[in-house]
Amino acid sequence: MPDRPAIVLESVTKRFGQTTAVDDVSLQVPQGAIYGFIGPNGSGKTTALRMIMNILLPDRGVIEVLGDRGTSAARDQVGYLPEERGLYKQMPVRRLLTYYGQLKGGQRAAVQQEADGWLLRLGLSGVADKKVQMLSKGMAQKVQFIATVVARPALVILDEPFSGLDPVNRDVLRDAVLELKRRGTTVVFSTHDMTMAELLCDRIFMIFKGRKVLDGSLDEIQRTYGREEVLVRADGGAALLRQVPGVQDVIDHGNVQQVRLAGHPQAFLTALVARTTVHRFEITRPSLHDIFVDIARPAPEEDTVPAA
Amino acid sequence: MMPKILIIAVAEFEQAVRSKAFLIGLLALPLLMGAAFVVQAYGARRDTSERRVAIVDHTGVVGAHLIDAARVHNAEATSSTGRRTGPHFLAQLVDPAGRGDEDLRLELSDRVRREELFAFVEVPAAVLDVRGERPRVQYFTEYPTYEPLPDWLRTEVGQLVADQRVVRSGGDPVAMRALLAPVSMDRKSLVVRTPDGRVSIAEKVDVLRAFAMPAIAMFLLFALVMSSAPQLLNSVIEEKTSRISEVLLGSVTAFQLMLGKLLGSVAVTLVLAVIYVGGGLLLAAQADYVGLIRWGLVPWFALFLVIAVVLFGSMFIAIGAACSEVKDAQGMMTPAMLVSMFPIFLWLNVAQNPDSAFSVWLSLFPFAAPYLMLLRIAIPPGPPAWQIVLSVLGALLATGAMVFAAGRILRVGLLMQGKTATYREMARWITTR
């Protein structure tokens, strides 16, 4: 079934006591896509991912993973990198990777070969026989990533894979994710890093307070949530711009003004050119970051809600 | 399902056997036992102190006798090279010289406090009386737990006083001692008719030896279980605190994880058992104690070992799953430790009276069955078959229930972070699907 989505959630709800962690969420993750889960802390991301992993069971709704409904039959085909890293500190790296790979049903020899390939690619060959507790945080995180993919899963779920990594390792891991995509692996990852999500994801899903608020490609999302906004540098500056019809708001950045429009940019440009000399005119789209912040202006206390 | 359990078991086994703790643990038990033995033997022999004792003698005969007896004792406690082999007693007579009892006692007490004396005794004149209520000898010391000196005094004074009483009643002390010599008794096992038609000669039973084999078997079982089952608690807590549990649960079910761990533990204890039991048998053969070994006990030992490791192991897994930190586990451990150790406190009662109602009921109780039923089987003639069957069935049933409950608790507990569950919550986890 090549066209069957890798993951389907239908009206899934999960409650913990009084709190509803995931509230009537439906989504589809196409095969071979990189699918970004975004949302503030405590919005239900981890709970949704755990339900997809069949670690938690939904109270209501149906979850289908790789064509398998409500059982853990597909579990071996799914690699999972949890938000909190989990490695045996006393185990040497290669033995740990072999163990995790075997637990996913991998053959010992195949798993070892795959592990060595990834260790080489991620620059960890030198520590293959070192105990995990000897590794730096960045190294341990890369080892955890390898543990997730070492059994060659068809679907990989990464919970905050980039958090706590320095820029160099971030790029290394991004390349690794793109390599998975080249192999045809479906990748779902959650992140706070909007830039990374924008660059990497084919589709983006945003969950807020347990409810789905965004779902689609970046283009679709920007179109839906896009406000008409232009960056302008023109003689007369902000004072002049505010007098042009159709202007809602002007944010003065000094050398350039950010103008929020009620009407179409084309009409605004015509009106502007009639009044003054225009040095720069750029139609912008809101970044994912802006959309995220718009939707989820976190109240201070929400920062302390643990991810459930 | 099976292969994943095996993979976990193998990993657990490897991890346990490769660790330094395993090697230390392996050596620790024999080393500790050996060290305790050596220290005790050394300590017992090394009491070569000199104990000065003052004697306030109101009888006129006891004091002089004690001084002579001390000389004999000291000579016996001296090697041919002149070194002391035991404590020496230096007795000295105290002349009251008209002082009252109380003054004298105070003065001698002060001398003991100044460490000029170790102790003093008062021997009232009336101890020699043939009839009537006789007073007791009084022994004064700062060290009431020191035994050799008062033991020696009691024996010597007792013998002399008895002789004196016999003399006063007109008897011959030597003849009297011979008349009053205690009767000895041998303990023998039962006899059978041998193939050539004769009745076998009954073997003399050594009480110490009869106790030795059952006790060794039971305590070895206990040591093996205790060396592995509580480890499972640490292993589960490690997986919880370092968040490995979530990775594992992405690959296997909580139940598979637990069965794998239990299987790994059973394997580790069986290896330890083979090493200890094998070593013990080898030592027994060397020391010519082979006759003491009851080979029929080995399968029972193995069976009860597996049952106990799984029963107590799953209990400790459940506790580990409920705790979020090792230090939280301490409080939860206490009841579990009590449950797993109480049979050991009662072993002597059971060993001395293996077929009493108390022993029977206790050895049928699942948590005590592995230890106490093994003990009863080891003590001849052994319990009736129905009791063995009942205790094994009961223990198996309890083990099954414990494994089930622990699996349920593990499933919920593994993902719980930051707080330790109460027993009430654990009970709810077991009952909710």
C-alpha cells in the first residue's frame, strides 16, 4: 500500500485525570514525508507521540500506524527517540546499539553493520567501544539517534531531536534526517525550533492545548495565516507611510518599515509610488515563528507545565 | 514474543555477569564467611589477659583452694615455651581486718575502678551449710559480659563446696562424685534389615551435623535470592531515572521486559548456585563429609531457587516501578524485605520441630515456602508428599499472581516520573486494565 498514510489519527482523545492532554485530534502523515510536530511545552506533543508508539493507549479514537490499527504489530517498524534520552550508562556504545536494534527485531549482524555505518557517518567511530557514561552530551544524543534508526525502521519518530545540540551537531543531525528521507523513511519530529521546522518539514502540524491548530504544508499554512505585510524603504519614512490608504499598522525598524496592510500590496504600491520615491519594496510572508507566537502566546504559568 | 524476552534476558545476564559487582559479590560470600570464622577462632584463642580477682572468704577453705586452683589453671594455660594460651587468673585473699562488709566492698570497688583488680568475690560462710537456705556467692565486676573468670570461679567454688558438704555429712567426696556422674546418651538413626537378613547397625547421629546440611542449604538459597532479587529494583529504577524505559517500551511490552529481566536474574542465580554448590561439594569431598551430602536435595534446591527468584524478583520490580529515585525505594523496601526475610528468623523453630503445626503452616505459606519447605525436606524424615505438593503449588500460584501484578505496575510505573506511588495507587494500577 504505497499510498496509504504512514500514520492516521482519527478523533483521538487522551485524558490524564482532569486534564485533557490530546483533544479530538485527527491527522495523516504521508509516507516518505518529513512531518513536523510543533507546539509549546505541555501542549500534548509527547502524549500524541507516545500514543502513536502504542506506549499509551487513547481513551477515544483510532490510531493506525503503517496500516496497523490499535496493536503493536508495527512496533518493530517504528524507531522512537524520546524527548528524555535513555541510554544504559554502563554499556559500551556498540553493544548498546546492537541491543536496541535486536529489540526491534533486527538480526545481530545486520544491526551491527548498520550501527557501524551510522557511527562513521556521525563521527562516532572512535567511541564505539567506550561506555556511554564517557560520552559528551552531544555524542550521547547522536548515539541515541543511531539507536532509533539502527534497525532500519520504515517510520522514525523523533521527540525534540535537536534540543541541546550545538550548531555543528545540529547540522550533522539534520543531514542524517535528510538521509533517512532519501531512503524513503517517514520521519515525524517534534521541535521548538521553528527555523528548523520551516527548512526541513514537508508538512507541519501544530498542537496547542491538546487541539490541532495547524496542519498542512508550509505554503498552505502561510497562505491561511498570512497577513498582507510588506517591508518598505521610502522617502518620508513611517510618518508618510501611515497616511497611505489601506495601511493598518507600521512598525518602524529605522531604515526599513514593516507595513501591515488591509488591502492588496499591489494597490498599496501604486498609491505609494504616486506620493514618494520608493527604495525598497518587499512582500513578506509571516514566518512559522510569528504564526506560532500568534497562536500560542504562552501565559507565564504555562511554561512550568511538564510535558505529559 | 519469546525471542525478545530472550534478548532482554541475555542482555541482563551479560550486564550482571560482566560487572565488577558480580565478581565482588561472587567472592564476597565465601570471603565473609571465611573471615568471620577466622576472626572468631582467632579472637577466642587470643584472650591471654591477666585477670586479678580478690577473694573475701568467710568460709576459711574456699580462698586457699582458689589460689591453688588458679595456679593449676594458669599452668594449663601456658605453652611449653612459656607463652600464655588463655587467660590467667591471679587470685588474692583479702583480710577483712575488722572492716565492715560495706566498707570493704567500697574499698574493693575503688580498686577495681583504679584497675588494680578486675573483679572481686564474696564467699559467705553459710555456703558450706549442709541444710537450710544457703546464701549465694557474690561476684563484683565492671565488665559483666566477660565470661571466662566467673565461669571458672563458679566451677571451682561449686566443686569445693560440694566436696565440703559431703565431708560434713560424713561422706567420701571422691566416691560421691563417682556416684553422681551424669548419664550420657547417644542419638542414633533407625535400623533396617540388610539384604543378607541381618539388622543393620544404627549410625550415630551427630546433632550438629544433622542440623548442618539443612541449614546450609536454606541459608545458601537465601543468600542467592538476596544477591539477585533486590538488584532488580535498582535495575528498574535506573531505567526509570535515565529514561531508558521509554525507549524500551517503544520496542517491547512492559510484560516482556519484566519476564526478560526475571529470566536474566534466574540465569545469574543459577550460575552462582552452580559455583557455590559445586565449590561446597568439592570442599565436602576434600574434608570427607561426602556422607553428609543428600543428593536428593539438589533438584528441590533448584526448584525453590527459581520460584524464590521469580517471586521476590517480581516483587522488587514492582517496587522499583513505583519509585522514582533510589532513596524513595528505601521506605518501600522495608515491608518487602520483611516479607522476604521473616522465614529466616523462624528457621530454628522449624528445624527443631519440623512437623509441628506451626512448622507445617509456615512452610505452606508461599513467601516462606521456598526456604522453610526446603529446610523441612532437608531434615529427615522429611514432610509428607502432600505437604510438599501443596507448598510448591501455593508458591507457584503466588508467583504467578505476583508476576501479573508486577507487570501491571511496571506498565504504568515506568512512565511515571518525579513522584513515588503509594501502595494504594499500585493496587489501582493492578486492577485497571
